[in-house]
Amino acid sequence: MRLKLLATSLAAATVALGVSWTSPAMAAPAAKPAPVIRIVDIQEVMERSIAVQGIRRELDAYRKKYDDEFAAKEKALKEEERELVRQQTVIDGSAYREKVQAFQQKFTEFQRDLKNRQQMLQNSYATALNQVTVQIQKIWAAVAEAEGATLLLPRGQVLLFSPGYDVTADVIDRLNKALPSVKFPDPMKQGSASGQKKK
């Protein structure tokens, strides 16, 4: 009875004094240092990158060249189609069907070539941009280290921040010095290289 009374008194005293009887395993974890946050506007970095501007100029030049080339081919096909329509009443049915079939084959090849050329151009563009992306990742790491940052966040995911946290200008400056230009791969060579890999 006395032992029970002693245990009850001890429990009451513990609650009254606010003493916590916890094991070392349940102790609160050590406090982590406060994060050091920096912000980067990725879209602005890409827009103001000298290398990316050069890549886009190359893309536009190739696109215009291919547009002109395929516009000429399309014009020739339309003229051939008009000639076929004119010949429909002049030549016999069997010969006309052969000509129509040959024309359809040419048109199918034209569409396939156009699609392939667009894909090759897109592949070259992606390859060139990838070189910039790799360099940006290295620069982000260098800027974060220089700033002592433990968190580097993209501008698009942050609603509000003090301008002092923004390191975009530093990233752009370092990027333009480290990578002022990128060689745009020839789409036709890119296409033949990828074709050889598939074999």
C-alpha cells in the first residue's frame, strides 16, 4: 500500500514539475541550420543566353532553307496534279491509273521527307540546347557554392521574394562568359547518324 502511494506521489510530482521521462532514443533531433535560399529565373537565363540566341538564329536559317526547298517541291507536285487532271480524258484508263498511282507515290514520299526533315531539325536543336543546359547546371552549382546557398529555386515556383535573393544576373553573366556559342549540328548529318545507329 505504501509502495503504491509512493509511486502515485512520484507520478504527480513529475507532472507538476513538467519533468519528461523519455529515453535518449526519443529525444528531439538536433536543430538543422536555417536554409540559405537563392532564386534563378530560368526563362530569363535562356532568353539572355548568347549561345541560345545563336542556336535560335541557326534554327531559323535551316527552317527557311527547308521551307523554300519543300515549297518548290510542293509547287512541282501541284503542277503535276493539274496535268494529270487534264490528261484524264485524253489517255486510256489503264495508263491514267498508272500515272495516278505514280503521283500518289511521289506525294507520299514528299510528306515522309518533309516529316523526316522536321524531325532531324528538331533533333539538332535539342542537341544544341542540351549543351547549354549542361553548362547552366554547372554554373548553378558554382553560384550556389559562392552564395553559400542550400536551396536554389526556380523563379516560376516562388510567389514572393526579396530581390536580394535573385542570382539570375550572375548566372547569365557566368553562362555568357563560359559558353558564348554552341555549334548547331547539321540536321542532315544528325539524321544519317541516327539512321546508322538504328541498323
